[in-house]
Amino acid sequence: MDKINRRIADELRVDAAQVMAAVGLLDEGATVPFIARYRKEKTGGLDDTQLRTLAERLVYLRELEDRRATVLRSIDEQGKLTPELAHTVNGAMTKVELEDIYAPYKPKRRTKAQIAREAGLEPLADALLENPSLDPVAEAEKYIAADKGVEDQKAALDGARFILIERISEKPEVVGTLREWEWSEGTLASKVKKGKDAEGAKYADYFDFGQSIKDMPSHRALALLRGVNEGILDIGLDVAHDETKPHPAEGKIRSAFGITDKGRPADAWLGETVRLAWKARLGPSITSDLLTRLKERADAEAIGVFSSNLKDLLLAAPAGPRVTMGLDPGLRTGVKVAVIDATGKLVETATIYPHEPRRDWAGSLSALAALSTKHKVDLVSVGNGTGSRETDKLVAELMQKMPQLKLTKVMVSEAGASVYSASELAAKEFPDLDVSLRGAVSIARRLQDPLAELVKIEPKAIGVGQYQHDVDQNGLARSLDAVVEDCVNSVGVDVNTASVPLLTRVSGLNQALASNIVAFRNENGAFKTRTALKKVPRLGPKAFEQAAGFLRIMDGKNPLDSSAVHPEAYEVVERISEKTKRPLKEMIGDRSFLKALRPAEFADATFGIPTVTDILAELEKPGRDPRPEFKTATFADGVEKISDLKPGMQLEGTVTNVAAFGAFVDVGVHQDGLVHISELADRFVKDPRDVVKVGDVVRVRVKEVDVARKRVALTMRSGEIDRSASATGGPRREERAPQASRGFAPPPRKGAEAPAESALAAALRRAQEGK
């Protein structure tokens, strides 16, 4: 264990004592959010990112040590374990290196080389390797033995060659050196399979492509491998060399085994053995190893991007407790409508048919107006799927004709809404509601509070990653689950309103405990204090310790219960109050007073300066939400499909996805445009997330449009965009009507003549009168 701790400490560049403390806490069942927030004194302030890396490496290195013990035991049982070999095995730093060392000793099925050894041909192989002056044919004559299956000289020489090929391909130094050499020098090339040009058009960029394998970015590697899996592409890995000469790898093998060509009788035979060892065994094996390495690296990068995007989406600005109407667009089947109140409770649903084939535009407007008036709707959340721009136009017309409704419309991603709709959770939540209408509820709620709603959906289905179905699924699930856990706990959860899925993600809780909390709440009413949670069945001291600091009791008996101050540290706040002669309620929010306090004066052996510092910061603004302020993008009128885009157009949009090579932006045409990394800023950008993140509202200019391939190239470079101009060259932003930028209609001027009642207003009036 000390060995593992020291290695992790070296990798993280922290003290071994910090790692040992963190490992101890993890082994005791503590979660990463809890350790990062409430055990800073023990770990020396390791943050959640360091702790996540530590936890991952701990699993890997423990598995490595378990495998190392198995390898040593296996070799020892064979009677082949020498002190030198044991030292080599114990020195292996990776699983790959360990398996290279173990390969010659690993029990295997009877190979041709093993059969040759059983036939007594190993001395022939050794003799020719050690003394190439021997005549292979004459030497092989001595080993002919029909009873052992060696019928003639050729059979003897073939057997000796099998033995040498296996020996070459299992020598760790040779395998490792060649693997790293090909990784450093090799080129991964792709070609389209014959007759697959049309079927694989989306892979046209890779029909005749090659790049250094070590320099290949994640997205490109995953695209190539997907093309191979779909039967469109063939790929090959090799180091550039003169095809008329022996492969340079053969020279490296020769050097490792002391094989040279001096014209001696066995030199040609040994040379052919080396050639076959590379071509038939080592070459294919190393190619497979390196494609696996490339895939693992690409997976890690893609999972990292996916995780970062998911974090940005989960921590996107919540619209807050406002009455919201969710619209799940559809054409033939109609637009599903769901109205939820400020607490997220469903109050009414409807289905309207403004589009083909019914084209009931007026009736749809009337229905939306009636619902908006009846429930005092504040926000309209429009899903961005099929029919979204047409539906968005419907809402815009409603806002224009009935400004008194004071609606704000927002286009939101509906990724995963259908997954939620058909889930067991949705069925329990809305057993009597049609599946299609559940999607509208999700679209409305994810605007109110993205985090609370999106935790109900499997992270992979949320749609903020690329190639998520191609990467290691277990690794992806672990990473995304960690992101969700970190996000939920960084924001905190109102225990009196949270759903079971949201509570399940709280540190120390699981689905059973979350269900028990909700059941207890439903039976006994809202929790008044954090300590009341101890009455929940099966919620023991350990679970309470892990969860309490992340659960909030709003408007409870103790103001600290709504903060991130852990109950175990309430005594620190009491000590501060006593020493300063300030009541708790007077301290909370008094920034100047709290800033003047010195944490060291209130620290002790249990709660050190880091914890006291966090407590004082929390008292400044208890339960503060780390998420940004809510804002929305405004799509350009008349730009509804990709064919409407023209080079030079300046648009506003929302970042939907960030990849290693750039960012995708929704500008309202059902096809996200790409801002390549080179177009994100005037300066050099190494990581796109340094400039943008999912959910950001940005201004872009159209560079290129490829309608056939559904590709849109955008730019955010300041020299390319007149940031004061509208998408269609209209008035500057400050000259536009308020509804163009915020979704509100201007109030009517005082004294203005009232317009005649419109057909829509009349329909609304009749609808209200008929209630």
C-alpha cells in the first residue's frame, strides 16, 4: 500500500501523507465531494479533481498489484522464478509491461512451437542461432524422428523456426522497443473499401488518409475506427520504409538477437525467420496493441470532453421558480403542451396542431393564449427537435399579438426527453399521463432547473458528447456519474422538494435511502431541521455524516441548515458568535464583519483554518448557488433551415457541444454549426473550453454552408463579426425593440388608441367566457 501511495503522490505531485489520508477516507466509505469539502485538514486541501484522479489511479494500481501477485505465483509454481526475474516482475510499472514479461511463462494452448519442443527440436533452433556456420539441412538431418512427427529435414527446420519465432515475439525487451518505436514513427493510414464510396460518403475525408498515430486527435481516431467497424474503411499501421528492402523492424530484431548476414550457411534461414517473426507475429500483434492504445487514449479524451460538457450543462443557469409552459414540437402528431407551476408541479396539458397536415394555426394560438392567461405563464420552453422553428414562430406570434401576457420564450435542448418519457421513473411520476406529454413536462422543467431534471436521464442520453457509443462504456459511465455527483453536491439539494433521482446523487445516499427520505417526507411533512433526517429509516450515522452538508432545509429552525456548513461544525459558528458577541442571524450576510475576522482565531485541532475559512465564506451568502445568471439567445427571423443560411450572416446562438477541435452552436436551423478551434478567438486557443462552454450565448458569422452534407462553418473571430449588427444587417442591438433581445413585448404607450379586437383576442375572450 505504501508503494501505491508513494506512486500516486509522485504522479499528483503532492505529499504521500495527503494521499494516505485520502485513501483511508475512501476506504472508509467517504465520497469525493465529502472529502473535498469537509476533510481538507486531513488531505491537505486536495480538491475534487485531484481526488477523482487519485481514486481512479488507486483502482488501477491495486489491480496491477493483484495481477503482479498472480504472475509471480504462476511463474513460481512452474519452478522458473529466479531472483532476477522476480525483480523484473516487481519493477513493471504498467499492466502492459507486466504482461510482456509474463508472456513467455503464461500457460497457453499447445502451439506449434510447443509441439516442436516436445519433438526435441529446441536444440536445433539453439544450435543454428548460436552458430550460423552450421548447414541447416545437414544439422536438421540429426533430428529426423518419424515417431515424434519429424518426417524429414524440412519438418525439423520448420519446427525450429516456430520455436525461434515464438521466442522472438515473446522477448519483453524486443516487444517493448518495437512497440514504442512504431508508436513514435508509425503512420495510421485509411482507404475506402471497394464499392463503398457512396454508402460511406460521410467518411469521405478518410477515403485516402494518413497521419502519425501518436499525433492523431481523439475525434479523428474514433471516426476512423467507426468507419472500420461499419465496413467502410480499411486501416493499416506502418513505419515509412523502402518497400524493396527489408522492413526496418527486422534490423532491430536482428540486432537484439545478434543475427547478421555474413553469407554463412544458416544466415539466410535465420533472416527468413526474422522476416516471418515480424510479418506474421510481431507486426500484427504490435499493430493491435497500438490501435488499442490509440482507442484508450481517444476514449479518455472523448470521455473528458463529454464530462466537461455535461458539467457545463448540468450547471447551466436555472430560470428558477417561474411558471413555465413546455412545448414538445411535432408535425403530424401535433405539439405537446405541458404547463408546470413555480415548484415544477404539472398543472395542465394539451395537444395543438398548428402544422401540417391540420394547420390549425389560429386554434393553436388561442389554446396557448388561454393556458398562458389561466396559469399566468412566465416562460415558454420550446424543444429544439423536428418542428421547433415552426413552433417557435407560433410562440413569437403569440407574444407579438398579446404583449400583455409578458412571455419569454426559450429554445432548449430536448436531448434525452424521449428517454425520460419512456422510463420507469416517468411512469411512476405520471402514471396516467401519455408518454408523449411527459416529454413536454421534461422540456419545461429543464428550463426551471436543468440539474434537477437532467439527473433523471441517463447521462449518455443527454447528447453533449461525440462518439459516446464508440468509447469504453464502463469508463464513460463512471466518469459521467462522477460529474453528476460533483455537480449535485456543489449546488446542494433542498431536501423538502428534491426528487428521488436528485437525492440519489447526494453524497452518502443511494436510491433506497433517497426513496426513504421522500416517503418519510410525504408521511410526516417537511423536514424542519437537518437532525430530523436521522429519523429516516436506514439512514445511519455514516450516511448522515456524508450527506448532511449537501442537504438544505430552507426556512428551517436553524439558519445554518440552509447553508453548506456541516452540522458537525455548527460549534465553530457558535464559538465565533460567542467570541464576537454577535448573534448568528446578525452575522449571516454581514460581509464586512465576516471579512474582518481572522480564521486562525477560531481554528482548533478538529477544525483547522481551511474549514473555518469555508465557514466564514458560507456565512456571507448561505446556500449560494454557484450557477450563472439565466439568459437566452435570440434566433434570427427568417432563418429556419440550413438552406436559409448565407455566408456573411451574423447570428446569435447557443453553444450545444464543445469538442477538442471546436464548438458546435445552435443558430436555429436544426443543424448545429461548427466554430473550429482556429475560429474561436483572435488568439491561439489550445482548449476550446478556455473560450466557450455548453450553454453559452455567442455571436457568430456564417463562413461556409454545405447543404448536401449538412455542414455549417461559423466563426467567432472579432475581425469577422460586427458585434453590434443584427443577423440580417438590421439595427444595432441597442436600437432593437426589447422583445428582440429578451423576448418581452414593449408595453403600450400611454394614451395610445386601443387597437380593434383581433381574431386571436376574440377567440381568447370566448374561451375565457366559456370556462
